[in-house]
Amino acid sequence: METSAIIAMTLLVAGLLSWPRLAQAQLWKATVTPLASIIGSGFLVLGPILAQAYGAWTPLAMALLCLLAYAIGAAVRFNIAALDERGHDALSGRLEHLASWVLSFAYVISVAYYLNLLGAFAVSLTPWDTEVAARLVTSAVFGVILITGWTKGFSALERLEQVSVGLKLSIIAGLLVGLAWFFAEKASTEALIVTPASLTGWPALSLLFGLVVTVQGFETSHYLGEEYDAKTRIRSMRIAQWVSAAIYMIYVLLMAYVFRPDQIETSETAIIDMMRIVAPVLPMMLVIAALAAQFSAAVADTSGAGGLVEELTKGRVPVKIGYAGLVALGLMITWGLDVFQIISWASKAFAAYYTVQGAIAVVLARRAGKSAIHIAFFVAVTVIAAMVTLFGTAVE
């Protein structure tokens, strides 16, 4: 019955997302891009990490992450509206230029993050489930991306991104049904588990800082100006953050109290073994979602990084050279760091970008004559993002 319910919900959501009236709606198309980015990779690794570190306090940790992301999102949304109304002045223009450079560097690390997760999940259900095998798969996919970018370009793969979004959201819906069923069974027999946190104080906070990348992605709305007007981008970002926060909160509430500490591993694919306890069908579904979602996300960020570098250098660094540089750095990261270190560095990179965006919001708010409260809020966002950049730590 449980497996049937999981499959039925997955198919139902897949059908809903394929419904032309929804799929072609402008607001939904604008929302899908940030939504897919926010709940992409994070969904695969976040649950086990939080459950092991924060135990019964996992929902609070998740809520704090979502609130931090929403506060940063508010600064980015303000920038979208202010720039649409008045454009940049000299100072905010220089800061935006800096932000673009920081973002291009963040893309490099995020591509390594996506593809290292892809490699880990690709070998997770095979006899070759080793770190070296996973890195070899990651390296091979880097090669595929480089060859594709140098020859045909990524336009041929754009359809894959659209398909992977629907696939990922559908499988997440099925996973939530499976977890809800498992939670209800535990609750009905009074077998829910309340585990104390293994981290408290500053170590708990610095780990949370190191996980910011798992709720990152909403900023993509800022760069959809050629396709959507400012109001649509602002509204779509807000909806994406609301929906993703709801999904994440339901997810961690359902899984925080049903696993014993010995059932929660510290590995990038821990979710597979945990979901095997919930329902036998879930591990394969998660692997399918991971492979499609991570590859399409890596393609999108590779394309974005190459385009940014070409634009920022005014064509002196062609987009193909940008791709080559990204792949070279990605391979160095792959063979030099583990996945949790990559997650921490990706969080730092995006937090540095958010720090600059916060500073831009402060400049634009002062120029627009906003209240002291508004300005103080953006200053606080900037300071917190800077703290994340400096003090975020990796999972041990």
C-alpha cells in the first residue's frame, strides 16, 4: 500500500506539472527556475546532515536556514525593483560588477558540488560504491560537459533541464508521501524518537552557516530580466521561497523523529540508506532524480559562468575558454576536497555574493530615501552574509 501511494503521488504530480495550462503559465515558468535551484541538491543531503547534528531540534535549524534565505532574498528583491525603477549609480554599478565576478566563482564551486553529488549517487547502488569510483564518474561528466560546450553548445540540453525539474519535484512528492506514511506508523505505535543534538552553541551555528548553499538558488530570478519583467521576477522568487520552505519544513519534520542515531550516516548518499528503511522503491527513485537534476543544474551553472566571464571581460575571455577554466578548477576541487568540504566552500562563495548584494541594497535604499529601519535591515543582512562567508564550517 505504501509503495502504491508513493508511485501514485509521483505520477499525479508529474501529470499536474505536465498540464499545459500550468506548464505554459508565465508566472509558473518564472517560478520553476529558482524553485528547482533551491530544492535541488540540498534536498538530497540536507535531511541526514541536520538530523545527525541537531536531533530533535532539526526543524528549528531548518526554519533558521529558511528565514536567513528569505531575508537575503528580500534584499535581492529590493535590488530588482530599485534597479528597474532607477538603474545603477556609480557605486552600486561597481558593486554589481563585483557581485557578478563573485557569482561566476560561486558557479565554479556549485558545478563541482552538483557533479560530485551526481558521481556519488551514480555509484551508490552498484558494486563500485567507492569514493574513487564516484570521482571518476564526476570527472567523466566534466569531460562530457566540456565537449558539449565546445562543440554544440548547451542549447541542445535545455530540454533536459525542463524535464528534470518536473521529475525532481514529482519524486520529492512521492518521497514525502512515503515519509508521512512511515511517520504515521511510528506515531501510531508511540515509537517516535527524540534525539538530543550532537552540536550546540557556536559549532552548531557555524555548521548552519556552512549549509547556506542548500537553500541557495532564489537569486537566479535576478538574472531573468530578458525573459520576465521586474514584478514577475520578484513575485516568482517570493513564491519559490515560500514553496521550497514549506517542502523543506515538511520534509525535516517527518524525518527528524523516525530514525535512530545509528541509522543516520555522515555521507553524501546517506539519504538512500535512510529511505530504504522507509520504502524499497525510494532509493532507485532518488538516484534517478539525483542524476537528472544534478546534471541539468551543472549544465545551467556552467553555461551561466561561461557567459558571465565573457560579459565581464568584454569578450577578451571567450565563453569556450570560460568553460575550460571552469572544468579545470572543477576537477581540482573534485580530487582535492570531499563533498562536505565542497558544500561548505560553495556556501561561502554564495554568501560572499549575498554580502555584495546586501551592500547594493544598502546603497540603493539610501539613494531612494528609505526609512532607517529598511536600511538597518539591509545592513543586518549584509553583516550576517559576511559572517557566513567567514565562519561557515563543513560537516565533520
